[in-house]
Amino acid sequence: MIARFKDLCMDAVDAHRLGAFWAGILDGRLVDTGDGDTRIDPRAADSPAESIWVNTVPEPRTGKTRVHLDLRLADPAPTALLAAGARLVREPDAEISWWVLADPEGNQFCAFRPRAGALPGVFELVVDSADPAAQASWWAGVVGGRVETTEEGAVAVVGADGFPWDHWVFDPVPERKRVKNRWHWDVTLAGVDVTALITAGATLLREPTDTTGWWVLADPEGNEFCAFPPRPDR
């Protein structure tokens, strides 16, 4: 393995407002990081990787969000999510068995009915992909885990190092990525720099600076992610 999954980040025009929405629906504590950003720490989290950083950006969302979360509901319908400020985009129908909703800044996410033995909350990270098999295989090579294909044609990474949810899904879509993702993930490197990632096929977008201690890269389909050096205590 080249790296370990670290956490998720989302862009926001208003990090406090959007962070408060997600903290509310994920039963999380909203932390003011002191720099205009916020962080959501789910109270029932088993791992720090379940924290979500909400980063202030100047530009609003444009285009479809290509990275989203799938949530398992505690109730038979997403009534509580709508009351919290979510917007209904699509109801279950003949093609899908889940609700598609949008958060206050228009980022879509999916809500699934309760299932016996399954806890409510996030259970999947989903990424649109032109070649799901290639993307899943690439990321499994980076963070470990096994690759599984669903009947619908999506491909998932299961058991990736540090990944806190059930599945990391790459979902087939016809269109390719054109704008920056509003969600991205961070990884912690196994080595001292990003050489192994670049050799594996990642593209370096930005080196660490005096104020940032991480690299910004893109995977083979252009999804941005950040790579952090190993922690001294690991």
C-alpha cells in the first residue's frame, strides 16, 4: 500500500452554515477550526477518518457533484433530513429505491431506507467514474482492499486501509470530469513523499507550501485529493 485513507473534505461558500447542516444530520459536533473553516466530528464515530472538514472557497458550486455520500436512514422516510434543510431532488421510483436529496449548497446525496442490522448514517462514499473498474483497481492499489463489482455495473473498493465505511463505490457515468470536485478525500502517505503515488499514475497539482504541509494531486480521472506525510506517532 502507498497510502492510508485519512478523511473527507467538502468545499463551501459558507462553511459554518453547511457544516451545521451536515453535523445535524450526522449527529456530529461542529468544530470551529479558527480559520474560517469547520469540522464535523460524528459523536458515534469509530475512527477519526469519519470526520469531515468543511473548507471555505470563494466560488459557488457549478455542475453536478461527482462525489457524494450515501446515508442509511433511521426512519422509513427522509422527513428529518427535509426538516433540517435538505431539498428533495428525486423520490424512489421504478428505477431507484432511494431518495436523492441536496444539501443547502446544492450538493446531492442519497438516503436509503433502514435495513435490519445496519446502523443509520454514512455507509458509502460514491464517485462518478468513466471507467469504474480502472478507478477502483487504481485506488485499491494505493490504499489496499479488494475490488467488487455490483450487478448495476458499479465497482467498489472494500476494506481499504483506514476507510471507515462499508464501500467506496465508483459509479459509471457517461460524462467525464470537467470542474473541480466539491468533495475530496485526504490520504496519509506510507512514505516520506509522493514519489510512489506519481509513479503509480497520480498527477501532482501542488507542492506543500509554508502554510500547508500537504501535496495536492489528482487520480487518473482527475479527482483531486490531498496527501499528508506520515504522522510521527504512527
